[in-house]
Amino acid sequence: MEQKDQSQIRHKFWESISLREMNQNEWEALCDRCGQCCLHKLEDEETGEVYTTRVVCRLFDNHKCCCRNYAQRAQLVPACKPLSCEATDVFFYLPETCAYRILSEGRLLAWWHPLISGNQSTVHEAGISIKDKAISENLVNMDHLEDFVDESF
Ligand code: SF4
Ligand code: SF4
């Protein structure tokens, strides 16, 4: 019998299998590359509420809307924790538009997700991504991150 290549991206995998059942290629394809998870967040210790700022990680390329060194991100930025289906408790920290959070909550991917539209640019056209909108942490005083809380993100 022919062995199935486990690295293959299965047709409409996001509709038929769980996050845990995805192989590495499917897991990576699920990311819409919006960049929102690269923004610094502040958490109110009393209420647990999370506030998003428009300040982004120093490795983020604002114009290309991607990490400058995705392969070595964990070594270069220790605070950057690669997502995994083993740690779904951190998903609440992700934006409501994030595909991992959407699927973990039983919702459907929107029209602008590249897997649905077949086009990476729709995540920018729909205003979901942070392309050209954020400010690098290299350019701000990180002791005053609260000044950069931005509800539009
Ligand atoms: S918020 Fe989610 S979909 Fe957007 S870049 Fe981060 S992991 Fe990918
Ligand atoms: S290291 Fe890369 S992936 Fe991680 S937060 Fe920074 S820009 Fe984003």
C-alpha cells in the first residue's frame, strides 16, 4: 500500500481535522501572516484584560509584514514563543481574527484568510494585518508602553 506523505497539505484541512491532527506544513499554512501576535501587549493584573499596543517586536519588518528571521526567532527574541497546539491556554492572547484562535473556538475562517481567498494580499486589503501600521520597539521608550495602547488593533 502507498504510504501517505505526512508533510503534505491536505485539501481544506482546516475544515476536516483538528489543530492537533495538523502536520507541520498545515500548521504553518494556517497562519495568515497578519503580524498581530508580534505586537506588544499589556495585561491588567487585576482584571486579566489584555491591551494591544501599536509597538511591534524589533525583528518585525513593517513593510513586508513578516519576521526578519522566522527560523531563529526563539533564539533571537526569547519572549517570542512559537505557537503550538500543546499550549492552547495562550490563545486568549491572540487576536480574535487569528486562525489558531478561530479554529480552537469552533469558528470558521473568514473570506480574507489566504487559505480561503487563495491570495496573501487579502489579509492586508481587509485591514486585518499590521502592515505599515506599527512602530518598532527600537523607536520607543518601552517603560511607557501604556502610551501606545491602540484599540484599532
Ligand atoms: S496572529 Fe495568528 S494568524 Fe496572525 S500572524 Fe500571529 S499566529 Fe499568524
Ligand atoms: S521574533 Fe519574529 S515572530 Fe517573534 S515576535 Fe518578533 S517579529 Fe514576531
